Amino acid sequence: MSRAFTLLAALLALLAVLAGTFSAHALRQRLSANDLALWDTASQYHMYHALALLGIAWASDRFRSRAVAAGGWLFAAGIALFSGSLYVLALSQTIWGQRQGWLGAITPFGGLCFLAGWLCLLVGAFLSPPANRAR
């Protein structure tokens, strides 16, 4: 499982860097200050949780817990829902000519995934014996 989470973390971090670069070079002249702030928030949380996924990869080797693995999948879902909805919301005015406000209703579900992921990591690390210790 740690290999899968490491690969996913690397891919998501790469995409977060691309999102930040895209913001700095292509979107600054095209988006409003509000939409640019949405994009930047999305890319920051995207990177934070891609890096957290690296922590999950490490923890999944160290602790024998389904909770730790669940935390990794919740981080990935949170990136898709939280950051993804903010990325699309930031671009919606430019793409469709009007703001797609309904996308903002998806964002909190991504935030809940982030919170649940951190809780799973906490529980998994707290309750699981280390993998290198005899049971």
C-alpha cells in the first residue's frame, strides 16, 4: 500500500505544482482577484494533502491499520472534491460566462474528507502496534 500512496502523492504533488504555475503565469491576467484567490486556496490545500499522502505512505509501512489506509484515500478524495471544485469554480466565469455557484456546495465535502483523513491517521497511529514490533 505504501508504494501506491507514494505514487499517488507524487502525481498529486506534481499536479499541485502545475496548478500553482498555471495560476502564476496564465491566470493572473484572466481571472478576477476573487477567482484567483479561490484557485490559490485550491492549489495550497492540494499540495498540503499531497504531502500528507506521503506521510500516509510512511505510516502505512509503520502501522498495521486499515484506518491509516482509509486516511490516504480520504486525502485523495478531499483533493478531488475540495480543490477540484474550487479550481472549476474559479474558472467557471471564464468558461461558461457565468459563475457556477453550485460548485461551492461540493467544497465542504472535500473539507470533511480532509478532516476525516487526519482523524483516521490519528486513530490508526494511536491504536495500532508498530509493524516492526512482535504482536
